[in-house]
Amino acid sequence: MSFEWPWQYNFPPFFTLQPNVDTRQKQLAAWCSLALSYCRHHKLYTLDIMEAQESPVFNHKNIDRKLSMEAILIVFEELRKKGNLEWLDKNKTRCLVMWRRPEEWGKLIYQWVSKNGMVNTVFTLYELANGDDTESEEFHGLEDWMLIRSLQALQMDGKAEVISMDDGKGVKFF
Amino acid sequence: MKVALFSLVLLCLAGMLHAEVLSQSDENSLTENGQGLGRRYAESTIASDMSKIMDSMVQKNFVNFLLNQREKKSMSNVTPEEDPEARLYNNLLKKLTLCIRSKGQIHAKYKERGTVLAEDQIVQMSKQLETFKSNLEEFASKHKQEIRKSSQFRVQFQEMCATIGVDPLASGKGFWSEMLGVGDFYYELGVQIIEVCLALKHRNGGLITLDELHHRVLKGRGKFAQDVSQDDLVRAIKKLKVMGNGFGMIPVGGSYLVQSVPAELNMDHTVVLQLAEKKGYVSVSEIRESLKWERERACHVLDHLLKEGLAWLDSQASGEPQYWLPALFSELTSRDVTPEEANQITP
């Protein structure tokens, strides 16, 4: 399934930061949702800002428009405020993109677990993310750091406990 | 008096003679060939002239006679016995006044007759209207469904009402709306228009082309609803104006832009919107070229459109910045509201 671009993607002024505050808010909201849905479609978890600048998301070659570095940073900052992005370094060159926040992932995982009656079972992280059982689930192939975070979020709610096992980490759901 | 009369006759005869002499001298100046004709002509003119003179004489006589009578009358007031001529004159005068008076009476009678006739006509008209109404009711109840569904009918119906100065949408009650549901139809349509406009407001800043609105309203109404024409939309929008200046229409290249935000748009803005209609955007130099405006005026209008959220700035265009109107961006029209957008509408 190919990625479906929003209408704004073909709208040339979308790539210019709007001077009007109200319009800019709409624009940034649209950019955030575009960036997240693009990462989700391509299962991207980390972004390099230099690479991002050249990726088709921010650089629409067909209409010869691209979002400036400054504008990209503003969009990323907006995402960070919403809890969908985390910088990996102080210079803001690399970031983690969480097109689902850890709590949302946790919820999805817990739903799957309880649906299959495996509450009170211990899983290894590998099993959860790469096991055969979870192949059709959305969290299949989830990166380790993300998985741990989502499980930690569940742990906060008292629905799971992350345990250390000899060959890595495991999790028990309640 | 008789002396005066005689002298008048004499005078007249003298005049006639003089005229004859004149015509004869005229005749003499004519050529040999035209002499016979000339004489005959002269004779006839003399005859007619004579009769004319006689007429004027008689008139003069009569005037003199009247004048004399008046003198006599003032004298006769003293003397009891009346001159037979004076009596005749008085009779005449009486008849004349009578005649004038009766004329006035006849006029009054005519007037009376006129009002009676007019009343008759009104009675006739109302009778006709009555039958027309009952026939129409019958027709309407028979063909209700077809009428309700046909947008063509509504257009013609509205036009008919406009020519006789009736606004069938002024109230939900009344014959038309009860019979045909015309009023309800437009109220319903008005609500649907508002829905569509609100749903797309964040996208187009509150401006939408009539075409797109039409398309979306039809989609929202579903397949089995009555057909809706653009004319219906225009009427419904005009009704919405009652609720304040929130809704308006801007004529653009044969169609309309529907404005659902209370932004103040003056003629300058409208003209620029019209200019942008073809391509979806305008630039300062384009405005200057086609409208012959100064740079300041163009910038002012474009800034206003930006400020109202109706236009977006594109500073990456080659040459100079372009001002895009999402409402006129054609790719937009084919797209539905995405779930994300829907979430933004209802916070």
C-alpha cells in the first residue's frame, strides 16, 4: 500500500512557514500529522535532521518546494511538545519519533495479551516484538527501546512488570 | 348698431376687392400657358376667401352683439321690461351652464360606474384566484413527490414568486410551504450548507467555491434525497444572511465563492479573489498588471487576505511570492475530510 499524501502536500505554500498565526497553527498541525503518518507508514523510529531535509516528506520535488531547516525544527519542536518526539543529542541532529506514544503502544500490547488469554504469562522482549504470534500485530518489529518504554508505561499502571532474565529482559503481564 | 354692421359689410367688400386686385396682379405675372388655369384657381380662391371673410364677419358680429347685450342687460336691470334678444341670450347662457353642470354630473357618474366596474373586476379576480388556488392545490397534492424532487421546478417557482413580489421563504407557514414543503426544504439545506462550511473552515479559511459546496452538500444528503441545484444553494445562503453577516457570496467568474466567516471583504478583495480564481493564486505583479494598481494597494489587499486566513503565502515561487487561496485550490475539492482533520474541528 503506497503512502497517501494529504492535500496540503501538493499545495505550494504548505512549504513556506505562514506569517499568520492561525494559519500557521493549522499548517504545523498538518505537518505534524504528515510527519508522523509518514514515519508510521515506513516504520521509521529515528530521524536524522539532515536526512529528513532531503526526504520526500519535507522536499517535494514535483512542485519544487521544500521545507526550510528552520521550519523543520519548528515542526519537530511541535512534535516534541505533543510527546511524539525526543532528541537524542543536545545539538538536535537526531531524534526518536514516536508516532505512537509509549502509553499507546503499551495499551495495544496489553490488549493483544489479554485477548489471547496470556495474562500472567512471562514473555521475552524478542518474543513480543519478533515472535511468530505477533506477526499480524502492529507492534511487531517494534524497536527495543520503544518496546521497553511502552512496557514501562504499562508497569506504571500496574499492568505489567519488566523483569531481568539471564539472556536479556522479559515481561510479565497482570 | 345697424350703422356699425353696414360699415363692417362695406369694409369687407373693400377688402374683397383689394384681394381680387392682388390676385389679378399675380395672375398677370403668370406665363401665357398657365393663364386659363390661373384664372380658375383665382376664382376658387376668391370664393374660399370670401367665405372665410364672411365667417370672421359673422363671428365679429356675434361678439359685438354679445357686448351690446351685456350693456343692455346692465341697463335692463333697472328697467323691468326685457328685450327679446336678451331673453334669448339669457336662455342660451342658462343652457350653456346647464350643459357644463351636467357634464360634471356625467363625469361623477362615470366615476361611480368605474368603481362599480373595478369592484366587479376584483370579485372576478378573486374568484379566478380561488379556482386557481384550488386547482393548484389539487395539482400540488397529486404531484407532490415530483415537485419536491425537481430542482427545475424550484427555480421556476422562485422566479414566479419573485415576479409577483412574494417571498415564499419568508415564513415556514403559509400555503406554499405547507403544500409543497418549499420553505422547509431551504431551511434544511441551510443547515447542511453550514455543516459543510464549518467542516472545511480550517482548511479553506471559510471560503469555498459554490461548485465544491454543491458537490459536498449532495454527498452529504445521500442518494435518495431530493436533487439540489446550485440555484437552491444560492437561495438558501441568501436566507442564511438573516442570521448576521456570517454568510455571504462573492461573485467570481460566473460562479460564486461562499464566505462563511465574517471577514470584512471590500471591493478590492473581491476583485483580487476573482483574479485568483483561474489559477488559485495571485502575486503582486499580476495584480499590478491586470488591475493597474499601485504596489501598496496590492500589498495591502494581499496582507488582509493573509490576516483573515483566506490566503497562504508561498515564498518559494520563482520570481516573487505567490498568495494561494486554499478555497480555489482545485486538488482540494476532490478530497474528503481526513479523520485527523475531523478531530481538529471538534476539539
